[in-house]
Amino acid sequence: MIEPPKLDEKTLADAIADAWVLDVTGLTFLPVGLEGWTYRVDTVTGDSYFLKLRKEASDAAALEVPRALVKQGIDRVVAPIAADTGELNFPVAGHWLLLYPYIASSNLWDTGLTEPQWIEYGRLMAAIHAAAPPPDTAMPVEKFATTAPDSLRAMADVAPSVPDLADLWAARGTRLLHLADETEHLAAAAADIGADLVLCHTDIHLGNLLADRTGRLNIIDWDAPILAPKERDLMFPFSSAFSDAPPDPRHKHLFRTGYGPLDLDPTLMAYYQTERTIDDIAQFLAAVADPAVGAATRANALHWLQVAVGERT
């Protein structure tokens, strides 16, 4: 979210102090991400943390998968820090808090990766795909049961009456609805493949990679891990649509160098890339059309909608 929540910072600071036994000296709202709110938390010891504030509690897989990966030696995964009670989700004023280590980093979505980082990206993803899910955690499993096409179709009756959307829908609405149909056809074809399932992050684009001061990559935002074909994650390094610094053939070669032998199924890749496009566009359309969102949030959603429509369709 790019606008702060309607929750005062003292309430947040007191909750952090109670839950994680930290002496908080400052909270800095970070206008990043599309789900929930984020803050940098500064403490009297000089240590900083990353706070995520959500309207709903994260499910067990989102909490336990990154911790399990760290235990398996994948230390570039950023996992939530347990509160003093051992809980990972902490409730406050109708919201839920999660606390993480803070990594000072530039935005790799904008800048892209160096050549060594492309190799490391491949190695990290291969390690995740080879890892075991936490044994006592119920894991979502890919069913190819996407709701994105229906979400997009629901906007067909709304978008033409929204001033910020009317022209865009007139120009591209037919194409978008065609993509919704195509997504359903691809989903049916993908379900028939019977691909092996691996542990997937599901949103491992460059915006969810942070480089620390040494240049090493760290993987954040484990909000929706799933057991799925490897292509669920691999659509990101092999697509030009999910970064302002898209990969060129050299980058893809370097990624493969890190990942190891890799055979990508074209149907699965097409499904995941098309489904993600439709899902993003449907969410951006809904945000622009929502009269309850703030002006800054609406403008941000409109920007990313225009980018998605222009670059991916």
C-alpha cells in the first residue's frame, strides 16, 4: 500500500514492544507493495526491522515455509521473527503484525541484476524447488483453478462507467476478455500435463529480491507458497513482463547456469504468464474503480494498470 493505514503509530509501536520486547524509537512508513502496509522499525539498540501490517492473519504455509527453508540451509530466505510468545502473527486493533529482519537495498525491480546475481538467482530458485516443505504444515497444491478470468469479466460492466478506465476499456477490453478465455483454455491444458510438483514461492520476481550490502540476494514476501510445477516460479526470470529491467538472452543463460539442467514446458509457461497478467489487470481495474480507495492509491493502481496492459497484452 502506498498510503498509511488508519492506525496510529503509537499503537503499532506499543504492540511491537509488547510482542517482540523491543524498545522502539521510530517507525517509518514504506509506501511499497500492493497488499498490506509496511514500516521500518528502529530501536534503541540501533537495530532495524521490517514490519508488515495485514488485515488478515497469514496462513501457516506463508509463515512456516520460509522458516523451514532457512533450517534447510537456504539462508537467503527472509523469514518472520517469532514474538516473545513464539507466535509469528501478532494481533493488534483488528490487524495482524509480522516482523522481519530489515535489509537495506535498492529496488532491483528498477535496476535489474548483475551477472553474478543472475547466477545466484538461478541457484536460489533451484534450491527452493529441491527443498522439502515443512512436514507438519498443510500446503496448498496447484489445481489450475484460476479465478482471474471471472474477476476480469466482472469489470466489463464497471470499467466503461469509470472516467479513468473508459478509454482504456474501449481500446483494450475486447483483447482482455479474449485473454480471459485463453487463460481458461490454457488452465485445462496445463491440468492434463501431470507435471511434477515442487515448492514454489509464486511471486519471485525482481521486486521480491533484495541485495544486501555485499550484493548477495535475499528473497522476501513469502505470502502464498504452493506445491506446483516449477514453471510457476520460472515464468519470472524468463519473461520481460515482470520488471522494469527485463532479462536479455545473456541473463537467461546465466540464470540457467545457476539453476542447472532445465526443460520448460511451453504450455505451463504460457498459462502462468497469461494467468498472472489477467489477475494483475483485474486487481488494478478493481482498485481504480473502488470509490473507497485514496487518490494516491488509485493513481498508483492506474499507473500499473497502464503498464500491464501496454507491456503484457
